[in-house]
Amino acid sequence: MKNPLDSLWGTVISGLVITVILYNIVKFALQ
Amino acid sequence: MGDFIQLGLGRWLHILAGVMWIGLLYYFNFVQVPALAEAAKDGTAPGITKHVAPRALFWFRWAAVVTWLAGAMILGSHFLDAFLFRATAYYPIGVGAWLGTIMIFNVWVLIWPNQQKILGLKPATDEEKAKARRVAFLASRTNTMLSIPMIFFMVASGGVFKTAFFG
């Protein structure tokens, strides 16, 4: 599998995915 | 007066230095790396690696230090509440602070020492330079990736913004 960090789009999309995951974890923890 | 300096001026400095740090990080990833690949084809890369990269790296790594220290100053007595997730109010900034801390670790432990080898500021064999190039590249890309959630949690950590995101 290609490393997503080798492309700029892969890097940005990975960052957005991590944001959504962490956001939901924190939102759940704050409920 | 204490709040004026710690929270007011502290946050201003945190954002000023943070813009310089992350701005230069984006410059490296979105501008310099692709430009160097093109410049290598027509022999103009040394202009960038000799005159631009060392200056950009200087401001980049020291802006990272100022950003982190100013952030620690803003947290003040709540530093451990954020980093150890001791109070729910500090969960969002705790995540942002951890992401920023991982990023400054990458700057000083992975990016800067390897860039010194790549730019010839530290002696290295061709094999060591090739390895250094890959490590520095991936650490820089990791920071670009982490900057996205890091900035999200920074802007989602206070007042009306926190309420907007987390209720």
C-alpha cells in the first residue's frame, strides 16, 4: 500500500480523517 | 495585570509565533519540496538549499519553541489539567496541546538533525543523506497532517467556539 504522506492530497485527507475521529472521541467524552 | 500578560499577550504571542511556525511548515510542504524536485532537473536547486532553506529552518524551529512556550504560559496552573486530561473543560485544549507537543518533538528530534545532514551543515555519507531525506520528509508530512486537527482543537477550545463545536 502506498504511504498517503507521499502525496499532498493524501496528507491533507489523512489530517481531516484524524480531525473527525478525534472530534468525535472528545465530543463523546464531554457528554 | 497578570491575566493581561499571561492570557492576553500570551495568546497574541502564541498565535503570532504559531502562524510563523505552521506557515513555514506549509511553505516547506506545499512550495519548497515540489520546487526542489523541479529545480533538481535544471540545476538550480543549490540556490534554494544554500540560501533559502537554512533561513526558513531557522525561523521554523525557533518559532516552534516560542509557540510551545507561549502555549504553556497560557495554560499556566492548568498545564497538567490539559496534558493529563484531569478536567473535562480542558479535553479539547489537551488534545491540541498534545498534537502541538508531538509536532515540536518532530521538529527538533527528526526534522532539524536530519536537515543538517541534507544541507551539509553536518557531515554525512550519501547513504546517510538519503536516509535523512526520507526521515525528514516523513516527519514534515506528519506535522502537516497533524497541524489540521491541532489547529481545529486550538480554535475549538475556548468560549463561544468551544460551545459551537461541543455544545
